[in-house]
Amino acid sequence: MARKLKTFQTSLGFFDLAIAAPSMKAALEAWGANSNLFHQGAAKESDDPDVIAAAMKKPGVVLRRPVGSNRSFSEQAELPSDLGGDRRSTNAPRKSKGQIAKKPSSRPVDKTAERKAALANEREERRRESERAREGAAREKERERRRQQAIDKAQAALDKAEQEHAKRAVAIQAEVEALAKRSQTEDDRWNKERKRLEAALQRARS
């Protein structure tokens, strides 16, 4: 079943970008972002009906418009030479000049933000790797603890069985010695009795 599309917005360079995508991750990949712009607060899910309508007409397509403008989003958006000239101002030439002056400064700002975002992403990845390593070490420690418990339990059972065997062996040996003594006593008694009876038999014959 297809996932429900949402409309996401961000600003990169001279353009506002919008896209209808199933997830933030998909939007970031379509924009070619090197960091999580949503996490940095530089991107959001749009609630503008016009933006949503435009994006939903072309799902998965990156739409553009001049940054900061209220123009409609489209696939091919070009920056006019007098960017900002239609803003609320009575001095169009001065505003155009000021706008032109701002244009080159936007690139370093974006690059700086991207570098910061990349560093933040690297730190987050290192933190996650460290956390995964700690969790792996904890799991290994728990496995070792359980293994040692099993070894100790088996060793205790073996020791107990050996002690029980030793006790029984001692009791059996005592019984064997007692039987041997009784057997010897019986042999001695019988030898005496046999000699007495043989002597009586000899006397009767004579």
C-alpha cells in the first residue's frame, strides 16, 4: 500500500524548495541535502494550501521559487535580475541594488550553515556509534555473566555429586570390610566345627 504523501519546504541558495514526498528522508534525498535540515530547523512540513496543492500535482518533483517570495512553485524557477524589485518600496533602483549586493553574501552563509550541519551530523553519528558500542559491550558483558553463572552452576552440581559419591563409596567400603570380617569369622567357626565332627565320626568308626 502506497504511503501517504506530505509536503515539505526548505530554502537552499536563492530558492525556496517544496516537494510532495512520503517522508522527511525522501525529501532530503530529493533536495540533495547533506545534513538533516529538519533537525536543524531549516526545513518543515508545509501547511500552506497553495504550496501543498502545487506539490501534490507533481509528487516526487522538486519545485522552486525565488527565496523569500510569494510566487507559485514550479519546476523551472528563475531569479529575476531585479529580485525584490516588486517588493513594497518606492525606490526600486536602490532596492534592486541592495538586493544585488545581498545575492553573493547568501552563498557563504549557506556554505557555513552546511559546514555546521555536516559537523553536527558527524558528531551525532559518532555519538550513535559510541552508544551502539556501549550497548554492544553491555550485551557482551551480560552474555559473559550468564555464561559464568551456567559454569558455576554446573561446577557446583559436579562438586555435590562427587561428594555424594565419596560418601557412598566410604559406606560401601565399610560394608565390604564388615562382610569380610563376618566371612572370616564364619570360616574360623566352621573349621573348628568340622574338626570336632570329624573327630566324633572317627571315634564312631573305631
